[in-house]
Amino acid sequence: MEHVYILWMEMFAWETAGKKAFGKSLPPELFKPTKGLAANQGLYNGFLAAGLVWSFLINDPTWSFNIRVFFLGCIIVAAVYGGATSSKSIIVKQGLPAILAMIFVLLANYL
């Protein structure tokens, strides 16, 4: 759900909700010129959400597990990169839910 919200914010509400979320990291005058870049990031988040939803629709447990781990891994890598290049809070806001989900997925698979 987090990635669906981010998709909406970055693709359709960058100059309103985006300002509220990223106003401390980005000067107000940069929201309009970065709208296309934000939309690209929003699309990326939409693909991540679609991948995670897809993993629940796969009947084969092994493939479902592999797809789920792959997309959660992508989110974790993106969060670490975002934390290193943009704002450390991204690691917690985006990475922590993915890390917790990854732990639960791994535990469920091996228990």
C-alpha cells in the first residue's frame, strides 16, 4: 500500500502532497521543474507494488516466494540508495517495512 501511495503522490500530486512529504529536502521552487522526475519515481513504485501483488497471485509456492523476495529486495536496495543519496529517513520509511516483510516472508518459507 505504501508504494501505491507513493505512486499517486509522485505521479499526480507532486506539487501538493509531494511538497508536504519532501518540503524539507527540496526547495519549493524545484517541485514544478522536477515533476517529470518525480513521476518516473512514482512509476517505479507502481511497478514494485504490482510485483508484490503479482507474487500473491502465483499458484506455485516456489515462484511466488522467489518473486516476493526479488521485489522486496528491490525495495530494500532502493531504500538504502535513497538513504545514502537523499535523506536518511528513507531507509526507515521505505526500507523498514520492506525489511520486516522480507523477514516474515523468509520465516514463513523456512518454518
